[in-house]
Amino acid sequence: MNKNKKYNYINQKPLTEELYKEELEALKKIDNNSKPKNWVLSPQAVRDFILGKELENITIKRKFYGDDALVERAIITLSSNRGLMLVGEPGTAKTMLSELLSAAISGTSSITIQGTAGTNEDNIKYSWNYAILFAKGPVNEALVPSPVYIGMEKGLITRFEEITRCPLEIQDSLISILSDKILNIPEQNSILFAKAGFNIIATANTRDKGINEMSSALKRRFNFETVEPVKNPKIEAEIIKNQCENLFELADIDMSVEDDVVEVLSTTFNELRNGRSLENAKIQELNSIVSTAEAVSVYYQSALYSYYYGNKKIEMSTLLSNLIGSVAKENKEDLPKLKNYFNNSIKAKAEKLGKRWKEYYESRNLIK
């Protein structure tokens, strides 16, 4: 069944708990392990949901590729009284991991704050319906709960995306919440005590360090985990393939992922990110973000172009055009480095491997 019809979405990613509903239900049925209060699944089952496991009637797919021990530490952190902070380069699946953890632990990944320069305390804690407030005063009916309030009231995980984009004083409004698990509501002269199961998962990009550096007091309330980029090109290729297959299904596009194109793309991104070719030759590192998420975007855009304007087979010139766009949007000064990479590393692969690599190299004149 097409996911669009199943979830009534049009080319839109469904919530994690809906996308993997069958897997979550299967794990819940067999989960007899000890679990923290108000958790949907036990820590063992949460781990299996994220890292994959073969069950009798269903295969739980691996969803996060990286450090398995990091996932286990993250789960244990959320079972404690400390918040979880996921940091790393953009595009390293921090958001996806936070969604997976929230869906498996709380049954929902939608209680989310998106950090921006304009985020204020009302967006985090609560606000008021002023029509009711003026008519009846600060009654519960007038209070409009924000994500942290909802998470505390119901004992659920609250996600805080890109927390370092928020002003420092807004970040620090979380200190008392993380320390004491209470929220003061002075307008009502009352206190909201967090229900068991409440915690916060925050994410921050290391490239944003310094935009609004976190205070030491707030840092002490979190356990930090660094999500590293994928270093193995074969694993990166598998991620690109799986993600694009999901995107095709959501967009109702009848296409298959081309393994040879994925191999070229994953190798390119891996080498540019690491500054060294698979043959161990040094490569000029780009200042642009060459993340796995960007690789997925480059492949998907190339596939859409070939689907609507081509013969449903990706041309390597189209792939390179989208790669150039991805690099140029961050830093146009990286384009000469990309050209140099093609004139050396890609040229060597074209001579040795031919086929798609040769087509790829022959498109190099697109790099201006």
C-alpha cells in the first residue's frame, strides 16, 4: 500500500511512530523486560527498535547507522534524571535519532520545539488565550500549553531541535525544569510537577557553536553525546538507498534506486568529507557541508529530474549538477576544490573502473 494513502499525506514524511507502527506494536507484544515508569518499551526493546532485530513474524529494521554504544548510552541517559544532548555536524541523523528515541519511549515524537532566534519562553512553556484570560482570569481554560508543559504533564519526551539557535536567556529557562522537574506558573500561584517519563532530548550542530553558546549551568543538566558522520562508504550507500526508497514511496514515484549511482555518490561524499580518497591520496577538504543527508538530497533531486524529464535512469551529468548546487549554496569558493578533485581522484577511478565513473568524469566541465 502506498504510504500517502495509508497516512493521508502528500509527499510528506509521516511521524516516526506511524511509519514504524507495526514494528513498535510487535516489540510491545513480546517486551517482558523491566522498564522505567511510563515508558512504552523497555530499554532493551528501544535498542532493538533503533538498531534492528529479527523477530519471529517481523524484521525490525536497523534505522540508525553509527555507534551502537552511543544509542545505548542515550537510552540510559533518558531513564535517568538528566537530559540528553545530541551534538554533531549537520546531517548526521541527530534529529532522526531523537525521533526514534521519543517514538519508542513515549509513543510520540511530535512534542517538539524548533529552536530559532525568535523562540521565546511562551514557545517552550505555556502561553495564554487572552480572550479567555481577560474574561475569566488565569484559569486552566485560558492556559495554552507549549511542548515542555505537555511533556511534563503527560510524562513524555520533549524534543528541542537546534537549541543553540535560541537566545541564551531562553535556553537557561530550562535549568530549573531539568534540575527539579517542576514548572512554576506564577499567574496561577501554582506549580506543575513533571510526571514520571518526562525528559528532554536537545540537538545542536557543532558548526553553530558560538551562535548562542550554552551556559555552563545548562550544560551540567545534560549528558552530551557526539554523533559522528558515517565513515564507511558502504554503510553510507546503504543509508542513501534506504532513505531514497522511502522518499520514492512517499512521493508515489515508481523508481528503483540505482546501486551504481549510489556507489559513486557515497564514495564522492565520503572522500570529500574525510579529505582522503579510498586510494589514500590527499584531497582538499571542502568548507561546505557534505553530510549523508545532503547525499540523500542530491540523489533524490537527480532521481526526480530523471523521472519527470528523462527515462527514469539518472544521468551522471544530472547528479553532478545537483552536487554542484549542494556545494555552491554553502561556499562557492569550494568549487575549484571540487574541480581539482574531479581532475585527480575521479579521473583515476574513471580510468580504472569505467562505466558510471567515466560518465561522471566526463561531466566535469559543468564545474565552473
